[in-house]
Amino acid sequence: MDVDAIVAGGGPGGAAAASLLAQAGLAVLVLEKAQFPRQKACGGCLSPKVLSLGLDVEEVIEDVIEEAVFAAPGETAITYRSHTPLAYMVRRERFDQLLLNRAEEMGARVLYGYRVLQAREIAGGVEVVSDRGTFRAPLLIGADGALGATVRSFRRPRPRIALAMDARLSGADGAHAAWRGKVLIDFGGVPFGYAWVFPTACDLSTGVLGAKKRVHRLRGYLDRFLERQDLTCGSKTVSGWPLPYPAWSLRPVIGRRVLLVGDAAGLVDPFTGEGIYYALRSGLLAAKAIAEGGRRRAKRYQQLIRDAFEQDLRGASLLAALIHRAPGWSFRALRRHPGAIEAFVSVLIGRLSYAAFLRKVAQGVFAAGWRGLAGLKSEG
Ligand SMILES: Cc1cc2nc3c(=O)[nH]c(=O)nc-3n(C[C@H](O)[C@H](O)[C@H](O)COP(=O)(O)OP(=O)(O)OC[C@H]3O[C@@H](n4cnc5c(N)ncnc54)[C@H](O)[C@@H]3O)c2cc1C
């Protein structure tokens, strides 16, 4: 099979890259281990940034969020209402299928049920061994996740990871109706993370996310959270998956022929766990760098990724360190400081950068003093 690029993994990152490459007239082969539609552990929450990518995904949006409830154990919850959408809810089985269908419509060849086992550089290209045959191409896009075969084949150091667990609640009709159009973000119940309730058209995604080193039994946090929220009715499908933390310096390229996108490149917001936007955008940037051609495409991709994400992901790491270390204190600061919750929501929906938010926090701290800002002692 004569192809210009192989894409390992047909999630959002792989599908976005394959679509744009095929649209640019390149011959693309996607190797996807699953049969679609497949379930994926995910909250299915898209920030408005995703829609700004122009991918036309409106047909699979199942709920539009205009209210966010922020909570922390022992604290009065903060409810934030907006006149513009704060987020969009999808189910991954439909969202991912739509994107991969689009890639096929653009001309990409997708082989479902092909698991990549190993990849290596050979003269003039890359050789990819799957459980159903070996393929060669001048370029490989690794879109098969943080601990996927691409990353493992090239012996990249394992990223630091967070653990996330999603419990899909079906048949919880009363609870589902109560959560239409709004989300709950609950800080402090999980070490270095949070718990959530997100609605879709027919069920609720609930879940927990926490730093791997700090959480010992994620399922226990999830069960306690569901009990606290009185979400114990209906049937529940639980699945978990690791989420990579981004490196301080992003390195999404291996050699000159392997470009990593999405989770494989460690592109996940370390504060929110948002990864779909980063997967889509990095997929598009990888395709752009390749389609522009030239010997420097890998370097160009590296630069595009650093320009697009590095500052912001560093800011997100700093904010995560601040809020997850002292969730109660941060929560009270958000409630007491005028304008803080608006600024915080603006960061979550991508209207304000993390760097700008942190500058505001620093200005507030200097203006009010640490105690004045929160009115309370730090949790230390
Ligand atoms: C519980 C949980 C909740 C989350 N909630 C959200 C959320 O609400 N919003 C958000 O933005 N992000 C969320 N994320 C993060 C988000 O799911 C990921 O960041 C995103 O899916 C990354 O996209 P990707 O294309 O890089 O990888 P993936 O979506 O993981 O896709 C990788 C694809 O590669 C395939 N694959 C894997 N290995 C191989 C192989 N060896 N050979 C061939 N194919 C292979 C897989 O089948 C899959 O289709 C959540 C993550 C978890 C774990």
C-alpha cells in the first residue's frame, strides 16, 4: 500500500490529522485498533475553544451548558450562570465516529480492528507493524495515546500521569432532568483533582480525576462523591484511563519522521483534564506542517505546538499546583474576591489565558494581602 503518512489511532487527534492531510491531497492510512462506534472513558465536555476550530460538530452536541456549579466539601457552592455557552456535551462514541467518517469522506483509508504493535524508523521512512500486517510510509503520526504503541516503540520516558474515572449513569431520570444545561465541578474531594457531573442527551457522565501518586483507590472517591450528590439510582458503567501531564518543554516529535498528537504528545490541560481540544488542534497542526512539505516539517510542527500551547499549559500547571494544594482556601478566595469567579470561568472556557488569570491573582494578592484576599488562613 503506497501512502504518504500512516496515522496510528483514530481518536480525535488522529481523525483531525487524517482529514486535513487527505483534504490536502495526501494518501493517508489510519490504523485503529477498535471497531467503531466504541466507548471511551471521557466526560464528553467540549470547551467553546473546540467549536472555534471550525470542525462542524454541531450535529453530535447533546446539551449546551450555561450554568456551572462549583463546590468543595464543607463550603457553600457557587453557582455561575452565563448568557453564552460555557461548554458543549457530546458522547464520545458519536463524536469520534463523526470525525473519523469525515476523514474517510475526505479520502483517508481507515482500517478498523488493526492494532499497532510496534513502529521503527527505516531508511526513508517508518515501518509500522500491526497485528494484521506491516505498513510503510515516509511519515507516522502517533495518535494512539500517552502509553500507546508509538510512544512505547521509541522508548520515550513515561509521562507523569493523572488517573480519571468516568461513571456513566443511565436511567437516573430525575437526576438527569435536574442536571440538564448545567455542570458540577467539585474540588477537594479527590487529592490533586476534582469530581464532576456532566449531562448528555440521555445520561449523566460523572467522574473523578486525581494525581496518580496521591490517589490510592480512585473508585472509593467516585463512590463517595456519588453518595454525596445522591446519584446512586439508575445503572452505572464505570471506566478509567490515565491522562498524561504535559512536560514543561513540549517535545511532540521523534526524529524527523514521527509526529505525536493529542495524548501521545502529552497535550492535556493539567488543571481541567481537557484533552479533546488539544488532540484536535495538534492533529490539525501536524497535518498543516506535513502538507506545507519540506525537510523541516518536523521542526516546524514542534514550533507550531510550542507557540500554540506551551505558555498556556505551563500556566495551567501553576494554577493546578495552587488550587489543588489548597482547594478550600482557593474556593473561598474565588467567592470573596470581586470578579474572581468571572475570571476563573473565562479561563475554563478559553476566553482568558492562564497567564492573564495568574497575573490577576498576583495583583489581587498584592493589593489585598494573602489574608485580605481570602479572608482566611491558607490550608498550608
Ligand atoms: C475519564 C476521563 C474523562 C475525560 N473527560 C474529558 C472531557 O470531558 N473533555 C475533554 O476535553 N477531555 C476529557 N478527557 C481527555 C480526553 O479523553 C483525551 O485527552 C482525548 O481523548 C485525547 O484524544 P486522542 O485522539 O489523543 O486519543 P484517544 O481519544 O485516546 O484516541 C486514541 C485512539 O487510538 C486507538 N489506539 C490506541 N492504541 C492503539 C494501537 N496500539 N493501535 C491502533 N489504535 C490504537 C484507540 O482505540 C483510540 O481510538 C477525559 C479523559 C478521561 C480518562
